[in-house]
Amino acid sequence: MPNVNMDGLPPEMQARLEQIIEKAKQVPQQQQAPQQPAAPIQKQPTLMDHTIALRQEVAALRQELHAVAQVTDAVGQAVGQLYQTFLGQSEVTDQSGYYETEEQTQADY
């Protein structure tokens, strides 16, 4: 107990503090006794491991790119069909004369 200054304390308190300090010194020793087995050591990945992982990522990205291309193609075809549908339905109409006559008749009231 060289680090603790208990000179000004009553003897009962000094004794109690010594007991607490001794108990605290014994607790870490008891906790160290039942050691758990160390975690298994993991080896560093090799260059081949990195190469395999990169090839898997490239394959996944190719599949995604192929899917995006299919979606883009399908959307383009759908837009083309809609364009053809509305292109066939569009006719030149001359209804401006009707609106001009309607405007004049409403102004007369």
C-alpha cells in the first residue's frame, strides 16, 4: 500500500480500506485463471482469393448490365408502339372556325 496515504484516517477505516485493496488485488488474479480459448487465427487472403472475389463481382455486374440492357430495349419498344398508336390516330382537324363563331355568339348576350 505505498500509493495510498491513510495517515489521517482512524485505524478502523484504515483496516477496512486495506481489506478492500487486498480484495481488489485478488479479483484480477481470479479472473485471469479461467481463460477462454483464443479465437482461431485467420489467415490473410491470398492474391488468388482476391482474384476469385473480383471475378465473382465482374460476373454479377455483367448480369446487372444485361438486365439493364433488356429493360432499356423493352422501354424503347413500348415507346415505339405508343408512338405508332397515336401517330395512326392523329388527324388534322379544323375546329378553330367553330370556336371563333362560338366566341362571337357569346359576346352578343
